[in-house]
Amino acid sequence: MNEILKGIAASSGIAIGQVYIIGRDDFEVSKRLIVESEVAGEIVRFEESLIQTRQELIVLQRKIAHEFNQEQAQIFDAHLLVLEDRMLIEEVISRVKKEKCSVDYVFQEVLKKYVSVFSRMEDEYLRERIADINDVGKRVLRALCGRKKKSLADFEQKVIVVAHDLSPSDTAAMHRKNVLGFITDIGGKTSHTAIMAKSFEIPAVVGVEVATSKISQGDTIIIDGTAGIIVINPDERTIAKYKEAEEKILAKDKTFISLKELPAETRDGRRVELVANIELPEEIPFLLEHGAEGIGLYRTEYFYMNRKDLPTEEEQFEAYKLVAEKMAPYPVVIRTLDLGGDKFISQLQVPKDMLPFLGWRAIRFCLARPDIFKVQLRAILRASVHGKLKLMYPMISGVEEMRQANRVLEDVKEELRVEGLPFEKNMEIGAMIEVPSAAITADLIAKEADFFSIGTNDLIQYALAVDRTNEKVAYLYEPAHPAVLRLIKKIIDDAHKNKIRVGMCGEMSGDPMFAIILLGMGLDEFSMPSRMVLQIKQLVRSVTIKQAQEIAAEALSFATAREVEKFSKRKLKELFPQVYDSF
Ligand code: PEP
Ligand code: MG
């Protein structure tokens, strides 16, 4: 009762519900002891899993016989024989009785023993049976643990999803109404899976490491996505405590609603733009509800995910047009395709290892594949006459890349002119500043761009050499690191010296800890997960610009991230003790 696991708080909020485990093929079942009264039930579970696997194999065999030939279907005869192996079955049952361990664990151990015995056999035919044993073994284990490959859009009832890992496209496919929350073994706070959870307002804890081995199918679980805590099979008192906490969070959120119609300006009238990040156009009603006055980052790569083909120009045009129209007169910044890192699209047939964070990703990929890039640019340009669209390129690393991308854009504009298709000639073109080389040469890039948007999610990982998706180094991923704060200050100053506006679309801009500091540094636009907009507005409205500048100057004077955080927490508590009491 009440076993507690700790992970990385990825998306705030509390969820209580039943677990659904999404399996991976190479999972390991951890040892779980049982009591005498559970033994009979474990044996029944084992027998049922054998029957289920047998049925699955027969269906598969018939399908293969129908689609290919009888000979290939016969492979499954060997698999079926493994399932009927009396020695194996009896060994599992007798060990469950003797060792008092769960049947999935015992079965896994017996299987390992068989594999090791067969691998030492002289006879080649018998050695080759290892593949059959492994294959059938995994099927039985999946049946035992209830781990089925299932689409995340298909849950019939409300569940908390637990998985070793979820890709951003898995998360995008989740049916919001039936996924109460999710937990993963791996991942960091700014991995795209975590970002999607925030957009969907689904509480999530990532980087738990042992989640899939400690949590079992059907367990009741509490996720506290704000604290990064999971409670397995909680008692009544704990459930009641968390339900109360959930109500408090909802009540706190409601207090921000009164700010919705008020301007995002400091006490002395300095106005900033508070806008939202989106991955899918379906998020627009949410962001308007949360008082966002535009979209500062539309991550278009999600358009390319969860489908078998690439989106056509027409399809993209219709989507961008719809977003532009729905948001008008507010601005929408469309980011061109940012593939790579943890965002991967299988139908492009680019091996995943060619698109790592330091590899052939984002603008590098687009410049090398003008066939794909130009289709998107045409669609964005054509949609630009339907609202207030801006365009920006991800991962710009220097002036040359910015110029190259703009040259492709000019070619596309020329094509549209020749074809007589209208587009907004003065659409603003921005650069994301998220690579340290771009931050260091921001004064030069500013001469080639109409605006900047600081991508702190990547800027932090590249500046501090910390993989944003790796839970093992998550403690080093520090937005408050003096190196990060200095880079941000430099980018803002360089932009302003060159008379262009500068926004931030990394997760940092929606973190209350940094709002006043960034305001004081001179940030013009904050783009964030929409649920944070009003909370950040409250902070902007609580100070004069001079106060914010003083706070920013003091934050920049510290030597460590911890000192910056301590200082910032103190300031927040002074301003709004009722909101930041638990900081
Ligand atoms: C960033 O890097 O800060 C950013 C906003 O882009 P993404 O998270 O999509 O890489
Ligand atoms: Mg980025």
C-alpha cells in the first residue's frame, strides 16, 4: 500500500485512476512475492495466458497460410509445440508453489533457463529452436502482463498510461478524454512527449526509470504531475488527500480567469505579448479560453506524424489558412518543419540515427530536401493572406543558413508570382535562436531577420551539453544557469540594438520562476503552453518595468543556478504568497 515513486514533473495536475501498461517487446518483469492464498489464482492466470496465446497463434497461422503459403504457416507449429511442452508448464507451476513468486516472473526465469540450455546444444536444429522459445515466451508474457500493442487513441475507459517510453507521435495520438495521465521510465522535462502532455493538459511524470517494473496492470495509481510523484495502490486517506489537493489546484486556476480580459502590461504600462505554443490546430479553443493573444510557435512537424504519407501543399494550405483565420487578428508564428531529435517521421525513410539532436535535423534537413521544404513554404505563403502569419526557421546556426533559407523562400515567392497566386509580401521572417553559435552571433543574424524567438529547450541542452530527453542528466538541465541567463540577455540586447522584436517559445517563458527576470531583460513576447498564460500575466501586472529590471540585474549577478532559483522563489513569495506558498 502507498508505494511511492519519484520522477520528473512533466505536466502539472493530479490524476487518479487505473493503470494501463503499454508494453515494449524486450520488457523485464521484476520479482514480486505472493502469499499462499494467491498461488491458485496465479496458476489460473498462467493457464489462461497459454490458452490466449494459443488462440492468437492459430489466428496468425491461418492468416499467414491464406496470405502466403502453407509452408510458412508451419513455422507456427513449432511455436504451438512450445506452448504444449509439459516439462516447461510443470516447472513453472511447481516453482510458483515453492518459491511464492508471481507467475510472470517465474515464467520469465524458466524461459531464460531454457534459452541458455538450448544455446549450449550441439545440434543445430535444436539451437535454432531458441528463436521459437523466445517468440512464444514474449507472447505469453505479454498475455500475462496484459501488455498489448494498442493504439493510444483506442482506450474505451479512462486510464493512466504507463510506458517505458512514449514518442511525441504516440502522445499526439492519445485520446484526451480517456487518458487521465501518463508515466514513462525515460524522458526529461522538455522532451516533446512532456511538451505534448502540457498542451493537452494531461498530468504526466517522466523519467521514473522503474515505472514499468514496479507498476502492474490494473493497479490504482495517483500521479502528481506538479511534484513528480506517483503513489501506487494508495489507501483511502491518501486518495482523499490528493482529491483535496486537486480541488485546490482547480480553484487556484479559476482565480486567474479574472485576469483574462486585462492587458498584459506592467504597473507602469509596459505591454508585452503573451501567446501560446501549439502542436495541433485542435488546441486553438483551449488557448483562446486561456487568454492567449496569438500563437508564438506552431510546431508544424506534428502535421507530418501519425500518417502514412507526407502532407500535400493543398492540405497544408487549408490547415494554415484555418489557423490564420481562427486566430485573426492575432498573430500566428508558423515554424517550418523541425524534424529530428526525439521527433521522427517514419514515412520519410530517414534513419532515426541520422536525425539526432546534433545531426541532420530541422533547417539542415529542410535545406537538403528542398522538395519537402518548398511544399511547406508555398503552403504558408499562400495562407498568409488569410490572417496575420509570420514564419520562422528552427535551428539556425549562423548567418549563412539564414540566408540560404531565405533564398529558397525567395524562389518560392517567385514561383507563386509567376503562377499568379497571392501571398503577403511583407510577411515577417524570423529566426529561432536555440543554438549557441546563433546566440553568440545574434547581432549578425538580427540583420537578416525580422524577429527572433529564443528556443530555450534546445539552447539549454546545447549550451550546457545536457540531452533534454535523458532523465539521467536531468539534474544538470538548468534554465537558471548563469550561462543560459547571460546568453538570453545577449540575444535580447542584440535584437533590440538592431531594432527587431524578440520572443521566447521555449518552456522557460511559461515558468513563473523566470517571468519577471525575462520581463526585466526586455523580452517582448512570451510564448508558452496555454494553461500558463494567465499565471504569467498576473506576474507581469504585478511589477513596474524598473522593478523587473532590478530583479533581472540581481538574477544575472549570481554564480549558480541554485542561487538564482532561491532568489526568484523569494521574490515570488513576497509578491503572491497565496499562489507560491509551496515553492
Ligand atoms: C525550443 O527548442 O525551445 C523550442 C521551442 O523548440 P522545440 O521544443 O520544438 O525544439
Ligand atoms: Mg527547438
